[in-house]
Amino acid sequence: LFRFKVSVNLPRIRRPVQPTSVPAMARLHASILALALLGAVVRADETIGEATEFARRSVEAGVGQVVQMGEALSTSQGEAPSVAPEGTPIVMMHGMGDFATNPMGMVPIGKMIASNANAYVHSVEICSKASDLSGCATQDQSNGFLMTMDDQVDQFARVVKADPKLAQGFNAVGFSQGNTVIRGYIHRYNSPPVKSFVSMHGVMMGVAAIPKCPINVTGLGVICKSVDALAALGVYTRYVQDHLAQANYYRDPKKLETYRKDGHFLPYINNEVKGKENATYSENFKSLEKLVLVMAASDTMVKPKESEHFGFFKDGSMSELVDMRDAPWYTEDWFGLRTLDQAKKIDQFTTPGDHLRFTKDFLLSMVKKYFAKSELIQV
């Protein structure tokens, strides 16, 4: 994917920026971002190899949300069940920059989970056409940037609805942004229903800053400059909200009124837009049998990292934090979080290290505790 080169001189921005310039600048940078990400697709190189190379370089550069296991999986840990699976089916949803059929991560992880839970595993692909439910590696990857969160949730719902093996419900495990997709599905659809939901470093309460992005890495420089420019110039403009997935869960604690008025997706599933509250969103979330929240102790991708435990910055501050149980979305039970917790249905864990740098053993412990049939295993 990085073989496509874009040569462009981004316009110098003079401050203060006039309000009338924001939409035009947003359109420019969104177009540059689209070209940089979709260049290989335009060249008709719709291959897993291209998507794999994108993922590999993202990991090396420390950008994106690509799962990287610390050690290789043994044969026994990476094989699917040799007998008919008996456990509750499991759905996996990858993060931004990753893709469901990634042979370096998601595929062997899916096999490992299937083997240890003795369950059928469906790793969801997000294709661009509503009628395409799989077989779209580079689309699946680029849509993590360019498809709105609303549309990603809708496509996720189509995929799981079409799989007859999931008809009676399923457990779900997400990675980074993939958890935001799963959460949106629970609130808005949940048919078939999610039973237990394990969130690995999930963006639960949004982000207050665009993740770090190295501008000196070949192929990533244009993308990083464009994403940063979009955020700075108009993250809540309609154009950006319609074209950049990460803008849909950008929750600026100093601009909450604008976020709730102009932001898409997150303010609505949080039930924090007055007059737009949806009781079904809360009831669906309360129906979970278990919610498992895993945070990375040294996360440099999600700001604040406490979002992964449903914490966030206090209103009006970019430094003072509020814990999940002290936050208004919990105390006022905006979307069912307090109800779940008081029913002892929420477990929280913390892994050492950076974003998605958990170990194979930790992931296996989550699988065995929450997805395997036996309930005797303790962590």
C-alpha cells in the first residue's frame, strides 16, 4: 500500500485561521488522506499482501492499531478445533489499520481463540459495499480510517446477521477501535445478542487527542500531516465527521457543547445529547452477561488511556482525570454502565506496556476465563 507516493506541499497555515477557511481546508486534507490510503486500491492491487505490508509498517512505526503478539503461537495454540465446537460462538473485530484476514496477527489469533474456547470464531471484515460481507482485505483496512463509525457499525451488523452460526448470540472480543464498533452494535442492534464482551485496549469513552503519528516514515508522512491538520482545522465540521472515523469518537473535554451538537456517533451512543436519548441503547447494554475492560498501563495511542476503563478527562480539563465510577455517565447511568457494574458484571484489568502489546498468555487467560465453557478457571 505504501508504494503509492503522493507529492504535495501542504499550505502554510497562518493563525488565526478564519472560520470560512475551515471547510475548504478540511476537504483538501481529507482528500489527501484518502489518496494516500487508497492508492493501492486505485491501482487494483486488492491483495492481502498489500494490506499485510501496510500493517507491518504501521507496527514498525508505532502507529495504527495492529495487534502484535510478543511471541509466536505454537502449533497447538494456533489450530482451530479438530472436533465440532461446542462453546458459544465468538466474533472478533480488529482495530484501525489492521484487517480481519491479516496472516501475521488476526488469523492465528482467531485460531488460537477457537482452539482454547472450543468455539467457532468469525473475524469480521468491513467491506465498502453493503452486499459484500467478506473478501475485501484492503477495503477492510482502509475503512478503519475512511468509513464513518455509524457505517462501520451498520456493516458489522449485516455481517453477523448473515452468519447462521451466530443466530443464537455470541461472545465478542475487540481490539482498540474494533471495540467501539462492537459497542455501537450492542447499543443499536444487538440482534443476535452479544453475551460476554472482552475489550482489549478499547476506545470506550473516546479520545481527546489524535494518536501520535510519525511524519518521517515513508508512506505515513502525508497521512499523519493530513490527520493532524483535519483535527486542528475542523474535527467537528460536517465534512470531517463524514469522512474520518476517528473524528466520530473525538471527545474534546473543552468543547463538549460543540461535540454534542456536531459530533457523530459517540455522543449518541453515550446518550449525552439532550432530547436524543434512546432507552433501547441502555437496555441493550444492560443485557450483557459480562463486560471485560482491559487497559494498557503505558498506552501512547489512546488519550487518555483511562478511556479504556470508561474513565476520561473531567469536563473542561485536558489534565484532570475522572474515574469511571465518579463520572456522570456512570453516576447518572446514561447508557447502563452503572447498572452493569452494580450487578457485578464488569471486570477491569491492566496490562503492562503500550497499546495492543499484551502477551499471548494474557489473551489466553481472558479467553479461558470468559469464553471457555468451564467456569472454574480463575485469573
